[in-house]
Amino acid sequence: MDLPGYLAERVPLVDAALESLLPPVDRPPRALHAAMRHLIFPGGKRLRPALCFATAEALGRRPEVALPAAAAVELIHSYSLIHDDLPCMDDDALRRGRPSVHVAFGESTAVLAGDALQALAFEALGDRAADAASAVGCLRELAGAAGASGLVGGQVDDLAVERGDGEPATQLAGRIESVHQRKSARLIAAAMACSARLAGADEPAIDRLRAAGGELGVAFQIADDWLDRERDETCSLVRAVGADGSRERAEGLLASALGRLEALGDAAEPLRELMRFAVRRSS
């Protein structure tokens, strides 16, 4: 499969949607609107939107069916990165080779830009879903992924992860995977589940795709741990079980996630290829 070509066709769909959703920079308050756009354009890999599109296609629907989920998930992801970079969090001055939002616009504006992106995600999903039932289901899915039991709770525990003297590696690994499940995997799982819902899938299919997304999300974050293995990262599975052990765990999760797609046949090949890329990428 030509994955770069697939992404080149799909990414403009979500970029156009995000452009239409975000307020223009010449509309007051200008600093807020510029800060909201700072991390969105140019974007990163757009992996989560691509997973949304590929999920819809795996179910026999056009990628545009999943566009509300793709835009909403990317907005939530971007808000989380803005807040992650804040001095009170990870205190990162750079993101994607550019000054972080708080460096470029100030800390208070960065906090508010993240808040605004989160609100816009729910507005986009509620307004653009094809019917009320799928909109409500997707809103609940995304809210759970973004809240205290998901991304926010995972971030709290990420900041708190420290290895105690004599703590067994398996216990530390369990705590780190718990963070990855909430901080990273819940949003990827929500992306796939929401797209399945928008594509008209039944509940068992939605459950399978959500579970596949959850396993993929943990494996994706372990891949990040592995790529950053030379850095002194506290919440890293490499720290707990080593580079080889972490890669083995990621591959095991990927295999399980791919196994959940067996019934979808050839239509799911773009989704499978995206999942492999997410775990085996080199950057």
C-alpha cells in the first residue's frame, strides 16, 4: 500500500475542515485566535484523523463520513499538546520545531487557547455529525477520552510517576502503561469508535474497533518511549523493562489490535497499514 499517497489524499480533508472551524486571526481577540492556530497549522502527522478516515473506509463508507470525528479528535489532541508544554507541566519550549504556544503568545493565552480548542472540538462534533443519535454517542465517547478518566487523569499520573526504591519493574511497567492507556490510547480508541459510529456500525463492531484503538494507542506511546530512549524520561516503558522489552510489548499489542480487524477483509488494509506505521515508525 502507498501510505504516503493515502495520507496525501486524506490529510487535506481534515485540514480544510479545521480551517473552516477555527476563527480567523483578524477576528478579535486576535492573540487568542492566532494562538489557537499556532499548533494546528502546520500540523503534525495527523495520525488520529487518518485513523478516523481509514476506519470509515474499512466499514465500506467514504472517508468524509468520519470528518466530524477527525476534526474533533485533532482539536482535542492539539489542546492537550498546548497544555503539556506549559511550564507547570512538561515545560517544553519547542513543539514541531517551532516555539511552543506559551513561548510565542504567553502562558495565560496558551492556557486559554487550549481551553478554546477543547470547546471547539465538541462544537464541531455536535454540529457536523449526520444524525442526533450518532452525535450523542460520539460526544460521550470523546468526553470520556478527554476527561478525568482519560487524558486529564493520565496527565496527572504522568507528572506523578517516580520509581520508588526497590519497586519491581513489572509494577512500574503497569503504572506506566496505565498512564499511556489514559493519556494517549483513550483518544485513539475514541477516534476509531466515533468513526465507526458515524459510519453506521453496530455496537459489537464499535466495541472491537475501540478495543483495537486502545491497544494501538498504548503501542504507539511505547514506540515514542523507544524513540526517546536516550532521554531521561520518567514515564517511559523503556525505563521499566528496557529497549528490547518495550519493543516486544508494542509488537504484541499491535498484533492483538490487528487481529481484531480480521473480519473486515481487504477494505481495512489502509487501517492496518496506518496501525503498523504508528508502532514501527522511525520518528
